[in-house]
Amino acid sequence: MAKAFSMCPNVSIDTAIMEKAKNVCVIPAQFGWSDLGTWASLYEQYQKDYLGNAVSGKNVMIYDASNCMVMVPEKKMVVLQGLEDYIIVDTEEVLLICRKDQEQEIKQIVADIKRNKGDRFL
């Protein structure tokens, strides 16, 4: 299944399925919506501290940093000092530190990682 999925074109469900479907109904509704496809949109949804930092992780200490998105493992101690407008994401295999205004480059970085290192880090 993983092999078949990796060969599928990278297109949205709207284009790939919904626009071609004949058996779809639409009902008008009003509710909040955010496409959490970017770090910026996820940042907007998170609760922030008084300096605008959105933090996921129990052991994060922040000094002189503002407007950052921080997602780290619960048990990991992270000290953030002197950064403004950064995305910091730490997983078991990868640490990402990226300026929020350059997050659109993450797609190219992911493609470079896949080409140079394979799927291990994705």
C-alpha cells in the first residue's frame, strides 16, 4: 500500500475526486474552517502566550522569544532564547528550525530530503 500511495500524484482531494464525483450532495452550512495544511495556519489555531508563542510540549522554557511555533516531544527539555517568528518542530528523527516567513520552502526541503535521503525522515 505504501508503494502504491507513493506513486499517486500529489493533488488535492477536491481536484482528484470531488470535482469528478457524480454522487455528491452539498448542504449549506456556517462553521469555522481552517485548512491546517501549513504551519502558519496551525500557529493561528494554537493558544499563544503573552509574547505570541504557540507551544506544544510540557518542558519548553522561553526567554526573549516571540511569535514562534514550537512543537516538541513532551519529555524533551527545550530552551528557546532570542528567536522571533520561527517554526521549531522536533520529532524522533528530525529537527526543523525555519523562519515562519519562509515556510513555503519546506515543501522543497522535503523533496530534497526524499531525493537525497529516501523516505526515512519523512
